[in-house]
Amino acid sequence: MIRGIYSAASGMVTGLLRQETISHNLSNIETVGYKQRVALVRDFPSLLLTRLSGGGSAAGPGGANVGTLGTGAGVEEVVTDWSEGPLQQTDHLMDLALGGDGFFRVQTPDGVRYTRDGRFRRDSASRIVSTDGYPLLGTAGPITLPDGDPVIAEDGTISVGDTVVGKIDVVSFAQPDLLERIGENLYSAPDGVQSAPSQTRLLQGYLEKSNVDPTTAILEMMNVARAYEASQRMVQTQNSVLQKAVTEVGRV
């Protein structure tokens, strides 16, 4: 009975962690370039139950395997879903979207960081910077624009009039799951994680929206809530049975 309480309680804890992850995703539906988090659930090791015959051992005559008994579940890890979000046309010249995998590189006070948030602007020094003021990096470093409207080709080449002023450096990672998330749409690469040039198309005048599907997220949240309630009822049932065992069976 104690084992049953532990198993049911682990289901409740797992449900809370999954609800927290889903709620975080829903709160970032409007965050440009946001990649949703997914909680991976694993079962704890199961126990093999064996029937003992006549008080003997499992290996003795009449011993038989009854089956397995689950011992609960837990969240193994929270990973990032890197699938692309839908594109939104803005017609703003400094809005950029990546039509495939890859990341923009921006220079922060803590080093180079990676993002799929394509909301860029021109700062007071005519550099292309992110909404946080971090310079967008090209193949030759930060990009400074002359006067005029920039035209950005699909390969990242930036032209103003007849002058080519730079090329946006888009990179990709063989194992993006190794990236460390900073905030909601900024990432850092740990030591040893190398990037490579990406052939992803750049789309000027577009933004990549969050890849969170609100309908799917809400349905998942409802399912998790039902599972949590079932685990809660199981804890109450196990507790009631345990109370009877202590107060009634103990008298016999």
C-alpha cells in the first residue's frame, strides 16, 4: 500500500511539472522565434512479482511469475522542439525570417549568442541590431548600413542601392539540443559545440512566430489535469485502505 501511494504521488509530481512546461509555452505564443519546451516522461523500473507456493521461495515448487508492478513515473528531462513556426508577413525591411534550420548570430557583452528572433532595427550608429540592442553579425563582423533602404537577398547578402554592404552570417548546429537557452529565444553554445555555415534562406519582411500550437497545448493541459486528478484519487484511496489496515485489521 505504501508503494501504491508513492507511485500515485510520483504521477502527481510529474503532472505538475508537465503543466508548468505547457503553461510556459502558452505564455510565449506571441514570442517571435520561440521554440516550445517538451517534458519527456519516463517510467521508473518495474518490479517483477512472483507467487510463492507454500511459503517457499520463488525458485521452489509451485513458484510462478505473476507479472510486473509499476513504481511510478517522472520527468526525465525538458527538451526543445526545434520545428519551424509559421511565418508572418510584416513587409518591414528589417524583419527577417529563416526558411529552414539555423540561427542568426548576435554579439552580446557575454559573447556570441544565437537566435531565431528576426526583429532587427538600425541603431544610432547605423548598425543592424536586435530588439535588445545586440549587433547582428555578418561574415565580416557587425553590419553597418549606409543611408538608404536595405535589400536582403535569400543568401543573406545586403545591398543598399548598387552597393553590397555585407552578408548575414547564418549558422546551424548538428546537435541543437546541446545549446543552452538564455531567456526565451536566445541561446549560447557550450565549449566544444561547433557551428557550421547554413544554407537556409532568409526572407525579408517576414517573422517566424512561436511554434506553439495553442489548441494542442490546451488539449494536452486538460489531459494532464485529468491524469493528475486520477493520481490524486488513487492517493486518497490508498490512504483510506492503509488507515483501515491500521485501525481495523490490527485489532484481529
